[in-house]
Amino acid sequence: MRGWLHVTLSCLWRITIKQRLFIQGASIHTKIALLVLLSIVLMTVDHRQRHLEGIRSVISAVIYPLRYTINLPFVVVNWADEVFTFRNNLINENRALLKKQRLLEVKLQKLAFFEQENRRLRSMLQSAKRGWEKVLIAELMAIDFDPFKRLVQLNRGSNDGVFEGHPILDANGVVGQVIHVDPLSSTAMLITDPNHATPVHINRNGMRAIAMGTGEPNRLEIPHIPNSADIRIGDLLVTSGLGLRFPAGYPVARISEITINPSESYAQVFAEPTAHLERTQEVLLVWPESDTEEKR
Amino acid sequence: MSAQMKHKSGIILLSFAIAFALTMLPLPDWSEVGRPEWVSLVVIYWCLALPERIGIGIAWIAGLLLDVVHGAILGQYALALALMAYFTLHFYQRIRIYRIWQQTLVVLMLVLSEQLMIIWIKGTIGEAPESRLYWIPSITTALLWPWTYHILRDLRRSFRVH
């Protein structure tokens, strides 16, 4: 009888006191083991395949209000900057812009002619090169990511027709491409991100190369350039269109540094992006022409 | 009663929301590498204060959100934060009675373990940062522990979050 009492009491003690003192006692180990396993599975799937975009966009939608709130003060400051500007400044700016637009319009007249001619020639050669026509302006949101990556947040999402791999340009050259899309916003990778590589060719002689991001704000690396290659400082690199991601012929970077070490088989070549990656506020999203034609 | 419970979870949610906002807030380029791991601080605090409510599961979910916030692969911060919460829960009775500077050292170790986990994962997928500056956040995070501790404790006491 006494023995039974002892057992019940000790059981009770174990359940009530011990459980309270050592919270989640045994379950904590199983829990962490399960979560570690789940994380590893998630990481493997996310790294190898693209099945998890759904989960990511759901989480992104959860975070969106926070992102929006953080961005709001910057929007308000920009707006106030526009509203409370002097009339004289506006008039001057307007004049300068009108002048610029007239110059551009004259150039555009010629361009339309060239484009038509180009298309006719290409059809004669039966070459199916895709043009990229429709554009949309997106603004960068004031959001920071991992400091060792070069990512930005855009205020346009799948509701505006943005897709994964969407090329992004600014007035001076290629900026990057979209990597994740959710309905209201999207995340884009700049060409300077260490994971980004842009297929390019040298505008002067057509030599093909790849411009890799370095993670530094204004520096691209051009690997595998032989010591004897015809490459000079100041050469313009333009997109070759080979990766089928970027439209061909847009400026990417200018060669800024060439170090030739005769004992190595390749030269060390660096380039500076032509787009104002660190200063730009507005970027252009470009659609392939064939897609827009299908939409019509 | 349930409304009261909701209200009390609200404080915890709010502290997490602020931590996430601080993580995303744009900083000048030179200070960006030293940004403290705000979410880790909040996770450590709630694990110490309310270990029966905030545990590994919530740390894991917070980590998953952080993955999207940082644009990392899904699971990276989730794994690191869950393990950090596990260490915290394992020693929480001891850490609670430490003095504040001793706790600061513990936080330094915890965040270092988190960063080690993350650089390990990043190394596996080939994007480990080469710069030594990578380790600065663990120092800034630890230095912020005393303030975080006092602010969150006052909040918890004045709103009686149990």
C-alpha cells in the first residue's frame, strides 16, 4: 500500500513540479531535431528547385505592410520635396527638359527609320532576333537587405505583369533582374551581386565575355580574358543577349582596370557599371516584344 | 480573458514587428555591415522571460520571415534562430540569474553561434562573404543587450505579459 502511494506521489511530482521547472523537458530535443531536419529540407529544395516561390511570396505578403511603412517616410519626403519647390527652379527644369526632349525627338525620328530598316533586313536574313519594346517604370523602395548581397525592392509586382527574370534597366544601362515576385512588389538582384553574371560583348570588337558581380557597389569582374586579348581601358561592354535574359545591345559597364600578370594565363579585368546602381531611384522594366504581341 | 490573452500576445508581436522593421530600415552604406541582429535579441529575451510560451517553434518562424527579409534561401535564418533558441532554453535558468554584463557575454556567444551557422550555410551554397566585417553584428548585438533587456522587461511588467 505504501509502495503504491510512493509511486503515485513521485509520478505526480514528476508531472507537476518537474514539468514546470524544466519546461518542454524531453519534447524540446525532438522539436529541435525536427526543425533542423525541416530547415535542411527547405534549404535544399529552395537552392536546387523553384518549388518554394509560393511560400516565399506568402511570407513576402505578410512582411509587405512593414516594408510599406518603412518606405512611407521616404515617399512623403520625396513628395514634400516636389510640392515645396521654388517656381523658378521648376521653370528652369521644365525648360531644360523641353530642350532635351526636342533633341531626343529628332534622334527618335531617325531611330524609327533605322528600326524599320533593321527589321526588314533581318526578315531577309530570316533571323529571329527578339526585340524588347514595352517598358514600365518602377521605383526602388527604401528597404535594406543582406549587406553582402546587392538586392533591391521594387514597388511593382505580378499585378503589373512583372515576372521572374524580368530585365531591369535605367537611363544609362543594365541594372539587374527580378528574382522574386509577389503581387504588389518584387525583389531584384543588381548586376553587382556576387551571384549575378551578365553575358556581354565588347562593343568595339564583338569579343564575348561574362561580367560577374563582386558584391562591391561599383565593380564588375570580367573573368577568363586571355592576356593577349584585345581589350582596353574604357571599352564599353554591352549585353550580348546570349543568356536570353537581357535584351541585346544595352550598355552594361566600362572597363576600368586591367592587370596583366605574365605568369598567369588570364588577365585580371574589372569594369564599372554604366547604370547609376547606387543612386538610381527609378528603373525601367522591359518586356520582350513577342510577349506584348501575344497579349494584343 | 481571451481578449486579455490577445492583448498580451500583442506586446510580443509588436516587439517582433519593431525588430523586423529595424532590420529592414535603410542605413548608410558604411554602417550597414554593423547592423545588429535585432530579431535575435528579441528572440533571446522572450526565450529567457517566457520560456513556456516563446520557444524554438516561434524562433523558427521568425527565422523564416528573416530569410525573406534578407533575400536569403529559405531555412537559413530559420535553422540558425531555432538552434539559438534551443541553446537559450537549455540554459535559461542559469542565464536568468547572471548579472547583466555576464548576460551580455552569453548573448555574444549566442549570436556568434547563429552567425557561425549562417556563414556555414552560405559557404555550402557558395556565397560566403570573405570580409571579416561579417562578424561585427555579433558585437553590436551583444552591446545592445542591456538596453533591450531593460526596455523589454519594463514593457513586459507594465503590460503584465505572462
